Amino acid sequence: MTPNKIVAEVVEKYKLVADAKKYKASKEKTEKTKEGLAEELINKNLVDEKELYQKIGKHLKVPFIELNGLDIRHDILTLIPNPLANTHNVVAYDKTTSEVKLAMLDPTDIETAEFIRRKTGLEPKISITTPISCSIRAMV
């Protein structure tokens, strides 16, 4: 989950939500409940999921990757153990002899990237993706 602070910065910087009153209510709700602001805004149809994550990537200077329709080899997809992949919303989608390309909902999650570096011996290259794209990992 992308940190709420970053989501709020992006929504406000790029003016992604037209209804300021509904945005403010959603933001206040997630501050109290500690739920994800991105999920709240998407579920209430206040923001387009793909556009939000593209803008977060731009804001963080991290490339955006759409995994839907991408042919990912099984051996790459299973580089990350299911519990880690599901808990931290991370998908390995490509690799070379020295790098593993990761799609994450939270590209600021350096601890997960470090764990994957130690586990695989490969340098992680991080991209941001959408929750729908991350869910393809659950199909393995």
C-alpha cells in the first residue's frame, strides 16, 4: 500500500479529485482508521486507479508498469515467496543475470526490496503498478 501522505501529495499536486468535499471526507476517514487513502479514493470512484498510480510514479520518479497482459515466466513470478508477495504487494516480472524487475504498490518499501536482493542475489529495479496488476501474483 502506498503511504497515505504520498497519495495525498499526488492527489493535491495533480488535482486528481474533482470533488474537494468528498476528497476531504475520505482523507479524514483514512487518517482516523489508518486505511489506505488510495484504496478509499478508488473504491469511491473519486480517482482513476491507473492514473493515480502513474502520477505517484511520476511524483516519486519511479517508472509505472502495467502487468495485465504481460507474459511473465513462472520461474520469475515465483522468485518471491507467496507470503511476501501478498503481504507487501510486490511482483517480480522480469530478470537478467544481475537484476530483478519488481512491480510494487509501494516503491518506497526499501526493506522489501533489500530482502529480495539478499534472497535472490539480484539487484532490484523497482517500478510502481496498480493493485489490480499486483493481484496477478495471487494466481500463482
